[in-house]
Amino acid sequence: MKVKNDHRSKPCSTPHLRIIKREAFAFVATDDKYAERALVAALSLKKVQTTKPMVLICTPGVVSISRFKNFGVFDEIVMRPELNIPQNDQNPNLLLRPWITKTFTKLNIWTLTSYTKIVYLDTDVLVLKNIDDLFQRDELSAGPEDLWPDVFNSGVLCVKLLLFLGTDQGLLNDVYGNSWRTVPIRRLPYTYNMAYSTFKIYRSAYDRYKDEVKVVHFLGTLERKPWEFIFNESTNQLEPEADVYVKKWWKLHQSLSNG
């Protein structure tokens, strides 16, 4: 396990150095809660026997670095600055989702220049099947946004490094959106980034394709996140409304305290 503070790789003076292919999954955490959720998502990757290393990008808001290091789940933990967008009182999204000011911290995945390709995952995903095949995808590959599928969702991204220094979903769509819409191979099947609400709202479609779902994404505010469900420690039971995916998430979460 390595913890690094460098922000960029040092330039190499060798003019014809052969690039060694290095690939990894990456997560971003801006505080201890996000880091804990990243642990659960990373555990779900391990459960499906990924062969790729996993990197956790932490900002100074993560204060328990040693705790997350001791779990031994991540192959590398790196420190990066938190990137915020200015507060705008006229932006209604900030009232409903104040955390979106921190989402631009995702830009830091492009600083992992010791890797040639990164598959980035939001911390609120649960991996159900092996997704190592995503490293065969071109840049920039992503799944569609659930409420507006003509733009892509930035919760699962396939990124080649040393190219463009980008930001989060809106700007990513500004830069890559046209090629994402016009180059079919860059549109990941919905099964690689299925919105959790699909399980609730589009039940007939879900029942038809549920065996093909590889990643479920607890995105947005329409549904509660798994960690918002009440867990009764005395009875070791979740509230009755918890469904199969919430239970899967909590089972992995509980394994952190039992490990």
C-alpha cells in the first residue's frame, strides 16, 4: 500500500521510453463518509474477482487515512486537492444537492499519470459482475444518464490518461458528448451503470435484463442511498423497505467492521 502526495509524475528525460501499460480502477473521496462508501464499492469489485489494482484519491477532508489504509482494500491511496465550484445562490441544484460543489474533484483522475488507463467509479455504485472488460474500451466511454439518455452519466468512466484535463459530468459532456453520441462503441450498455431508480420504476424492463446488470448506481435524489436506510444494531436488521441491492451494500459495509 502506498500513500502519495505528488500531484504529477516527474517528466522523463529518456526520449524513446516505451510506455508500460498500467490500468486501475479509481475512486474519489472528499471526506471520511465518501471514503467509507468507496471501500464498499471497492469490496464489491473484489467480490467479482477483478484483476486490476484499485486507487483511492483522497482530499484533505479525509482525516482517517490510516484507517482506510489498514483495510488493505486499495492498492494505492493518493492525496489531491479538493476542487470546488463557486457557490451561486441562483442555482437551485445547490439547494437540493449542496454536495455537487465538490463533484469537480473528479478532475483529479487525470492526474494519475503513472497509469495509462483508468476506469473511474462513483462511490455510490455496487458492482455485481466482473467489469474488467471496460479497460478494452476507448476514451471516453460512459453510460447514458437515466433521466436524459442523450447525455452521458459520469458515474462510470473509461479514461485514457495524458490526454485532456477535464471536470465533471456537465463539462465532460460539452467536450466529449458529440463523439459519445455519434460513435456507438463509446456508449456503454446501460447494464454497466444502471440507475437504482430503474429497479424501482421500470420494473418490467428490469425483470427482463436484471441478469445482465453489472453495476447498479445509487445516483441522484429520487431514491435514498443505501447508507440512509436505518440499520438496527441490536437486532442486526435493516428496515423493512430495504431491497436486495440495499442489503447487498449493507452486507459489504458490515464486513468492514467484522474484518
